[in-house]
Amino acid sequence: MSSLDSLRGILDAWTGTVAGTIVTALERVVAPRVVRLVETTSGAFALEAAKTDNLPKELGFEDGKFVGANLAQIVRGSRVEIVLQPTRFLFRPLELPARAADFLEGIVRAQIDRLTPWSAADAVFGCSPPVAHGSESITTEIAAAPRKLALGYVEAVSAFHPSAIAIVTEAAEGRRIRVFEQRSRGAIDPVRLSRTLQAVLALAAVTAVTASVAAGYLADSLSTQQSELERQITQRRAALRGSDGGERSPLALLERRKYETAASVIVLESLSRVLPDHTYVTELHLAGNKIQIGGITRDAPSLIPLIEQSQHFTRATFYAPTTRSPTDPGERFHIEAQVEPRNAP
């Protein structure tokens, strides 16, 4: 047996068990009404149901139909059990090993042609619950009848759309043996439910594979987009660093401005060195490469050559008259000069 056949067998067994459990649970929760048609010794059928107030207690069976009452209302959606007289069945005792109790139905089906005049396809049959004899053997009683007999009653009831139809007979000691059961299409069938579960599992597997493939494709697509974004970011950073713009790049312009504009700290340091100790600066304006200073000194004209001697200033001149107030300790001056950037080492 190949691995595929083994897997199929395991799947069938699992879904069959699950389906049987579901059907059993549903039947316990929502049990249909039971209507029994019990055959009497005269050939008529006694009606046993929960609501039979307006119906006769006994029905006849003629020409393949139940006569004497309209069973449509009470049979629809119910479980119908047709209890036939034991005289219509052939009974055979069967002794088996105790271990065969779990496989009793299959064993009976395999031996029905040996125990009865009919084959498994031409008969309806069932067996009573096994009775243990010691610890090594069990006995059961088999009841069988022609299938044509049972199907006649089943077809007569099927027209009323019951949920299930069962053929039952009574064995010795009052034990009932079910020899046939048929569920309608509206009822829950374990076999159909098992196939439905297999279809659902197959659909789930296909969906999972499809989702996995789609996820892989989306992951590849997103990875490609991420790589493209990283490449564009790298190009933009290179452009900002001046690799593509040359002297016109933002970094190059900032670098040029750094060396073309005088630093305020250097300007203040240079002024403090060239101005004499008797000079006090009270005003200072630095705009671009032009500086204006104002203050008080003993000798204002001597400041011009002192400022121009510095390598940081050129074209020093007075931009306002020099004045002297009686309250000032010296002359009040206003000088402007051109600043020469010296930021580079």
C-alpha cells in the first residue's frame, strides 16, 4: 500500500469518527419524534405516536400503501420504526470469540450468505447485542429477511418525508433487532457529513497553499520596493553631499559660505587686540562683511591706522562726526570697516 493510500485511510477513519460523534451529539440534543407502526398477528399495524388523538389506533397495509388514516402530518420529520412480526424473519444463533465484539456487524455481513438463503445485497439483516459466555466467547442472534419485503414498507412511508425509517423485529426474550435503517436527504448522514468534512479540509488546504504563495509573492514585491526606496534614498543623500551637484550642492554652498563670511568670535578677538586700553566700545554692528563700532577713546584719529594694521580689517573710516561732551572722559567715535574673512587655517 502506498503512502497516499495510507494517508487516505487515516483521513477517512478520522472524518468518519468526527462525523459519527457530531451526529450522535445532534441526535441527543434534537431528537426527532418517534412513530412506531407495530405489525399485529392479523397483518394490521398498530400506531404508536405521541399525538394520535384524531387518528385511528390501527392501520391496514394494502397494495403497498398504509390505509385507514392520513399519516402525512404525524410522519413528516419524524423517525418511523416499522416493527414486523418475527415470523417474517429467519433467525440464526452465532457464536464468536470475545474479541469479535467490536467487529460484529462486519463479521455478520461477511457470513450472511452462509447463514441465510440470501446474499448481503438481497437481504436485510441485523443482530442482537452480544451476550458473553465466559471470558473467551460471545453469542448473538441474527435476524434476516428478503430485502424486497422491507423495501415495500419503506417506500410506503417515504412519501411522507420522515427523517428516518427503520425496520425492526422482536427476537427471543423481547429484544428488538434492527435490520434496516434509511435516513432521508434532510437528515444528517454520517457518511455525507464525513465527505463534507473531507471537502472542507481539502478546501482549507488549498486556501492555505494559495495564501502561502500569495504571501511569498507579496513579500518579494515588498522587498523589491524596499530595495528601490533604499536606492533612491542613497542617491538623494549622495546628491545632498555634492556627489552629483558639484559646487552648487547644498553642502558645497554651506562650505563656501563658511569661509566667505567672517566669524563673529574672530572679529571680536581681533578688535580686542588692536584697540588700545583707553578705548571703550559701547556699540558694535556686524552685518555680512561690514562692521560698525562706536565708543569713547582719548585719541579717535589714531584708531583708524590701528584697525587697518590688522589683517582682518580694511578701509576703516569714520561714518559719523567725532564729538566730545563735558561729561565724557574722552572723544565719542563712530568707525566702520570692511571685514576680511580669515576662517581657514
